[in-house]
Amino acid sequence: MSEQTNNDWLSDPAPPPAPASGKPAHKKPASRRKRANAAVAPAIIPAGLDALPVEAGPQPGERPDPPEEKPKAPPSGGKPGRPQGEIFDGCPVRPLGVNGGASYYLDVHGQMRAVTKHDAQSIMQLFGSQIPKLCYHFAQWTKDPHTEEMKRKPHRFDQTTAAMDMIAACSEKGLFDPDGAVRGVGAWSDDDGQLIYHTGDKLLRGDHAEVLGTHQGRIYPAYPPIPHPAPSEKLTDPVPKLLETLNTWKWQRPEIDAMIALGMIGVQMLGGALDWRPVFWLTGGKAAGKSQFQTLIKHLHGEKGLIQSNDATKSGLTSRIGHSSLPVALDELEPGDEGSSKEKDIITLARVAASGGQWYRGSSDQKGAGGNVYSSFLFSSILIPGSMKSQDLSRLIVLSLNAIPDGTPPLVLRADDWRKRGAALKRLLVDRWPSWAARLDLWRTAFAEEGLSGRNGDNWATTLAMADMARQEALPQPEELQSWAKRVASLVRADTEEIGSDADSMLLHLLSQSFDIYRRGEQHTVAQWLMVAAQLPGAPPALMGSDTPDHPEDRAKMANAKLAKAGLRVTGVREEAELFIANAPIQGLKDLFRTSEWANGVWKQSAVRVAKARCSTSSRTLAGITTRGTEIPFASIPGLAFFPQDRVKPPVVTEPTSGPNEMDEFA
């Protein structure tokens, strides 16, 4: 019997109803419609084969692994991989690392940029003129309607993919801190002691120029260019004309000050490469030529090679300095009001810069801001602030000017001429840098032999060595070193002795305080009370008014009883006398140091630094208060170590001599 065909699986052959509008429904092309609607007869499976698996796959109940997909190759023109730490091979934008929420890059110009949001505009700013490369490597693709092939969209890039690769590349570079790693324009030295001069658009190393980038782990980004050193070819020595001009000012030390000024200019030019940068202060009265000297400095360095102002603040200076080592020259930095800290903050910044130290300040994001400072500072004013501490004075070289005599022809300073001389001087110093270390050692040794060592030795050796390197290529001869060292030491020794230390300053403050226990009559100082207690010659005989005892021993006991209330006591007499300063915060002693830097017990830190001072081995009782303290020999106390110059001398009695009788003139 023949088997009948089952047609139940066929679809309804009736056409779909026409739309209500009477228009025929949309129909596919005939060829496509036939293929789409072609009926496929169901497969007839022989009996016994229904239970066999169709393919060798997992059995029911097992979780199949996802199929392994090979990475899809990018469309034509793309690259298959990304180098470690790079956005793509040969990318003009270089990742530096990450810090917090910021990713750091060197952009197409070599500038360091911090990016917190990788939006399309931020990415385009990094690539700048190389945006076509960005669009090529991170293309947006579209299908050609005619050929149905994928092609790049013109002037478009895939911002999401670009951002992902950029963030990943920065993360692969690791953590990045720009402070200490980034070096801006100015002079620097590398780990091998070689000079690197960053002009903003290139790096000068030795006698050749290099492109900006990284060197020995430090980053030299691009900046607006500063004046370059002059070319070595046909270089005219600028030093003779510069020294001749410097000698036109009326220096208080004409034997050395013009040479010191020459050395200062050299220190300014190469300051960032030096281990030590003295602070210079030009001072003088009205019409001494301070502002004109500042003009000469500006011309020598060029407008972009110097940070110059006559009204600056610490925050403004740190922002302007940035990561550079450009010199700073501030005019009219006069002592401010008592409540003002403006000049104190700037002087503190100069102190930090002397050794390349760090400064810090708060910021709105509570993370703080800071950085190292490698600039050389020059101040000029009529008066130098008297609030400078010993640590500030120890870094200072003072250049004092006398008034220019009336009728002196004005000094003509043509900007173009002096800019050329400044560039030539910079070239000389750059070319002679390999001799710097040996030259500095010679000058430091010469000054040490004349008693100028420590910070003072660093100040003068650095400055004179720089002046010497500007004057001559060869190292100085021994007789030249000895002559200059003797000359400088003899003229500046008195100034260096006045600097003292924090211990000397503490004693000066203490001894000069008024100690008036009676609150009437003449005011006496602590030093005068100590003289009475030690029975020194010249001690005031009536310190206690009408209650003053007649005998020196009794006066000493009474003086010690009064001093005990202020935490002080004198033991021994005359040459054997010693001063005991209590450690305990006795109110009388706190009053003597109130508003000073030794307030609130800080005095004991400076007391133990006095020469031959020693901590007491046992406690003493002062006006009922037991305390340990510091014992200081009178021989170590300035003013009490020598025979007093203001002692009261007995009147000289002279015998009358016989002479002509005055009445005889009327005879």
C-alpha cells in the first residue's frame, strides 16, 4: 500500500490581507521571498536512531564551557598589540604614571600634563597636531553602503577605547610623583656630576643638544624657551667689560665687592646645578644705584631667564618658580610691619633654596602642595630686616653700596648689548663646568685655612670659585688663592662673628631683658643683676636702691635671691662664676622669654649649646622650686667674659698747682 504524504507541516499558502489603505503590503524582492519562504521537508529518521546523540557534546545536566574565541584582528591598518607602558607603538604622547585620580603624560609638545578625566577634548589636547594618528589607531568603523566593507570614519576616534588604553598604559608605568622627578628650565647636574642646561625646547649636555625627555630617571618636560647660551664659535669674553661696569658702583668694600658681584651672577646662572646657593642682599641708601643694578641683572639673564619683582609673596614665588631653577631677584624687600610675615616668609623660602630643600603649604583638596627649590635669591633694599635669624644670616652675603656722588654721569645699559654678554658668560660657565668640583675644593680649602669654614666657608668659596671660573679656564694658582682668601677673610670676619648661633642669640636676649623687681627708679638688665651676683668689677653699686647692702658679698646674696624667682642663679665669683638656668617653666623665666623664639621652655635647648655648658648633675632649689638646669661659665657668655668696659672708675684727684694769681691781672 502506498504511503500517503503528510502536508500538515506546510504553512498557510494564503497571502496576507491587504492594508486598510488599499495599498499592497510591502513585499520583499521575488528572489529573496522565494528563498525565505521555501519549505523544507522534515527529515525522516529511521526507527532506533531517535535515542542517538546528534553530536558529541555534554550530556544533560553538565555545564558546557564557553567556546574559546580567538581575538578578532582589527580591520585593515590596525596593529595587533600594545607595547607595555605605551598607548601604542610610536605614540607621540608618553605616559608617566598615576598619582591619586590623575594620570600624567608628556604631551605631543613634551609638556607634562595631569589628566583626571579622559574625555574626547582632553585626549585631543594631548595629541595636538598628531590627532590624525589618534584617529588612525583608535578608529571608529562604519560599513560602506555600496561595498558593505568596514572603513574608518573620517575625523573620528573611539574615545572609550583610547581612554582605556591610556589609563592602562599609565597604570603600567606605576606611581608617579612630579616633585623631585620633574626638572624645569635652568641649570641642573645629573648623577654623574655632568651639567644639564634645560632651555625649555632642548637639553644642553656638554657641547651637544638633545631632545627633551627623560634622563637618569628624571623628566625634563618642554616649557616656553628661555635665553640660550651663546654659540661657542667666535665668542667674545664678556668678563672684562662686566667687571669694569661693576666697579662703577660705590661699594663699601671696593677691594672685593665687584668680584663678589661677578660670582653672584655666575651662581644665579648655574644655581640649580650647585650643592649650595648663597643668598645675596644688596643694600644701600637713596641714590646708591640699587635699582640700576637690578636692571643690569635683568639684561644679563634675559627677561625669561629671571624671576624679578618688587612686590612678591611666598606663594606667588613658588608658583612662578614651579619646577625650574631660575634665579630670583626682588627689589625693595624692606622690613614690614611688626604683624606682617610677608618678608619673613620670603626669607624663609630663600633659606630653604640655599640647600635645595622642600617647602610645603596646605591646599584646598587637603593633600597639601610643595616641592624643592633650587633658585638663587638676590634681595635689594635700603634696610635689611632685623628679624632675620642666625640660620638666615649664616646663608647671607651682604653687598653694601654708598651713595653715588653728585655729578656722576648716568650709567648707560643697552639691553641688547648686555643680553649678548649674558649669553656669552653663560656659555663660558657651561663650557668650563667640568672643572667646577676641583675648583670649588681649592677655594674651600683656602678659606678654611683663613678661618672661614662651615656655612660661611660654603658661601664665600662658592661665590669666589664661580667668579674665578668666569675669569679663567685654568685652575687658580696657590698664591692667587692665598691672596684672595686673606683679603676676603680680613674684610668679612667681623661680619661673620656677629652672626653667632642660636645659643649666643638666646643669651643676648636673656641678658638684655629688664629685670625690675621694685618697679621704680632706674631700669636694670639681667646682665647687671648677674654682675652683682658674681661680684664682678663694674657691677652697679646701688642696684637695690636704699636697701642695697654695703658689702659685695651681701649684695651678691640678695641679688641671687631675686634672680632665683626668675629661674636663675649665680655660683662662684669673678673668674669662677657660673650661671645656672632652670629647665622648669618657672613663671619669671617664662616672662623673660615671652614672645621670643625661646618661649615655653625652648631656652634649655639653646642653653646646652653654649660653649662649655653642661647639664646639672643634681637639682637645685630656686625660691622653693626644685629643678635641674644648665650650668654656663661666665667665660662663655658674651659681655660677661671680659673685663667690663662700663665699670665705674673712681674720680681722679689732682693736687692744685701753683700758677699766676688771677688777681694780679687786675693789678
